[in-house]
Amino acid sequence: MPANLPPGLPIVPDGDAPGGPRNSTPLPGSGVGNGAGSGTGTGAGSGAAQFTTVPFEMSPEDFEAAVSDALLLIPDKAARAMDNVAIFIEDDYIPQPGEDPDTVLLGLYEGVPLTERDSWWDAGSLPDRITIFRQPILDICESRQEVIDEVAITVIHEIAHHFGIGDDRLHELGWG
């Protein structure tokens, strides 16, 4: 999986871990920020956050590499089960009309979870979309390692939505 795709191009997990086996060690409790912000297909997310740190600076290429590395944390069986989903990186979330203008998201899942698809779903359906938002993550992190950890938590959090796992359960599991 290329680590240097231009921002905005999809990063699609292929179930193969180049350069070695996948690591499925959980990251919750790694001491990172406020947890992954998330949205469902409706675009709902966390409210305005109070940031007390100076945003960490990281190039778009390094951030994209962190997202690619986070995808390697997905166990092989789960990566193979992912169906018709693409992962994108954008600089920031822009609240939709009618949404709180102070909405801050670290990541957003848009699509139909695997648990809700029926036999008609495949007929011309667009891929589900997971978007990881670069600036909000950098805003809550103070170090490179915090960014890497927060990206991993956010990626896994949004992929869990693809599998039909809701925010409440993710918070219970420490992936909130």
C-alpha cells in the first residue's frame, strides 16, 4: 500500500500487510488526546473542542504515512471482510447546513454498515467512505507519537462503524 498517495486519494486496505504481519495490539489507553471523533452516515460528530495545546506540525505526506500504517493494524481477517470502502484524508471537516458550525470531527464514516446491507445493496452502490481529518488531529496532539496513536485510534474507530459497531460500544471498548 503506497504511503505517499496525494491527499484525497483513497487508501484501500487490501488485506495484505506489505513488509510483515499485521499487528492487532489494541491502542486504547495509549494516553492520546480526547479519543477519535466520529460520525455516522448522518455526519453527526463531537461538539466544539477546547484545545489548550499548540497544534503539532506534520507534513501531509507524513500524516498520510501514519494513516497507511494505521491500516496495517487491522487484523487480516477484518481487512478481508471490508467490502466496498475507501479511505480518504482531508484537511478539515466542514459542517453541513443545519449542523452546529463548531462541530469538530477527527474522522467520519459515511455509508451503509455491513450489518445493514441486504441482497439489493450491491446493485450500483457507491463505496462507503471513511475520511480522516488531518488538522483536528494535529490540533489535539503535542508530539509525533501522539499523532500516530490518534490516527490509529481514529482509523480503527471509523472502520468499526463500517462493521456496524456504534459509538457507545466503541467508547465501552476504549476506542472512543
